[in-house]
Amino acid sequence: MNIRLLLAPRWVRWLVMVALMTAIGGPLWIFLMPDDGSDWTARAVQIPVLSIGVATLLIVVQERFRQSFLAVLDGLDATQRRQAIEASQRGAAPTEAPVLSAAVRLCTLLVGTRLRTPTWARWVAYLVPAGAALIAVARLVDHDVWRAMAWLAVAVLMAVIFWWDARTLRRLQQQLNLLRATAASSLGEVPTLAESEYPAVTPSRKVWLIVVGVVIAMSVIASAAAYLMERAQPGHGITGRSECGKAIATLAVFSEREDLTDSQSIVPGGPSLADYEKWSNEIRTRAAQVTRSDLAPRAQHIAELSGQAVSVVRETRKVPGTQREQLQQQVVYAKLIAHMYDEAAVVLDVCHS
């Protein structure tokens, strides 16, 4: 953790964290979530809510660390405090006894806090980038390149954070050795910390209750915001809540009339030509509502194919021809329907990926 940021006023830390979470976590949130067909604006509105919630959680969880650090620096003026903070992390040891003593105690606190992290917690943390990398591979196998890249970015980001933290710990240990040697020679003793001066390893019950409350509130607000935005969009309904919903509604109109998709029914004596025309018109109406770039062309093509299928029926009804000619027309119709099913399968793959 950055000591200067940790000791800054709470509102400053909160604003910085919200900005960082929005800038880094926002794009990842959009790309990491499964494609359930929801509009990207519905997800985008969740980003500030999540950023505010996570920032609030961090402020609450870090408070016990902040109080411990402030206690070590108590009694120093602004200049001495700045010198102690700088000396606790890098550079030469300060010459003033109060500043040197505070720098030793602060550096001891920084190192001790990291070393007191439970072993199981470290292992769990190390599993995060490994798990993200495995998910990235799985997404790549499924040809979901964008989400594979997003999960890979998470894996790399977490790995870099852990590497940087380990590097920082080694540097702090070296700096602590330097400060202790200087204090032993100039002060005659090495300042130490009592056990009670270290922050608690696990948060208190009060902190846990606050965390749970913030998580619940964050979930409710994010879900409500997405729901309200989605309701405000045209076409909201059971089958029209999203672009995928609209595309699937098009497929439903096409496939639910099995009597019309059966090539044997196009000869005289089958469903009326008006039924076929009504069926095709409804497919066209539904397809026109789909605007998403990876779905609209497929839906429009299904609508176009339905129009061609109706033309085959119209021609067959107008001039029935011989049995051989009717059979040829049925083959043509069956190929058009098969092509429509192929396009429908692509739409379903996109929406369920």
C-alpha cells in the first residue's frame, strides 16, 4: 500500500480509489462478464456503483492500518513526518533523533504488517492470476478472443501486483536494516514496536458487518440501475429485453410454425399462401428490431430467406406443375429452410457464448 495515500484524508483516498477502480476495473468489467445479451450501457452504469462500493470497502478495511501508522508518527510536525515517511522507504537515514526513531518504527510496521499476512491468504492470492489465466485459455478455446484477452489482462495485472509487492518487501527489509544500524550507532538503541501497536491481522466484527452491508447495498443498487436502464429501452418485454432477446424472438417466429417450415406442405392443400406471407412479414418485423452488429445481419438474412421461401410457395401454388416439378420446388424450399436454421444456429451460438 502507498503510505502517503494511506495517511491522506479519507475523502482524498476515496476519490483516488474510485477513479482508479473506474479507469482500470471498468473496461475489465464490461469484457469479463458473460455475453447474456444485455446492452453494454446496462453494464456501464454498474461500473461507478461497483467502483464506489469497492472504494468504500477499501477505506473501511484499511482504517486499522491507517490508525497504526498515524500512531507511530504522532508528535512529529509536517516536515518531520514527511522526512520519516521518505526515510522509511528509501534513501539515507535522517539525522534528527525523533525522525530517525519514527522512521525505524514506521519501517518496522510496514515490514511486519506484510509478514503477518497468513500463509493461507498468500496462497489464495497467488491462485487468482493462475485461475484467471486458466479462464483465459478456456475462453480462447471457445474462440472468445475478447474475453480471453480480458482474463489474460487480469492475470498479468495480478501477477505484476504480487511481483511488485514482493520487490517492495525486499527493499523495505534492506531499508530497515540500514535504519536499525544507524539508530544503534546514533541513538544507542533500536526503537521497537509493542505487539499492541500492530494492526489486527483480521478485521473486527464491526468491520465485517460494514463490509457485508456495503456489499449488499452495492449489489442492490447495481442491479436496480441496470434493470431501470433496461426498462427504459425500447422493446422491453419478456422476449425483447435485449438484443439477443429480439434476435431469439425472430427465431421463435420462424421455427414455431412447423407446418410452414415443412417442405411437403408447400403444394396445394397445405397451409394457405396468406399464412406463409403473414409468417414472413412477422419475421421481417422482428428482424428489423435487431441492431447489434453481430446479430442484425443474421436476422436480416433469415428474413430475406423467408421472403424467398414464400416466393417458392407462391410459384408452386400458381403453377402446380407435374409431380416431378413439385418435388424440385420442395427441394428448393427445403434448402432455404435449412439455410435459415443454419443462420439461427449462429445467432444462438453468439447469444449463448
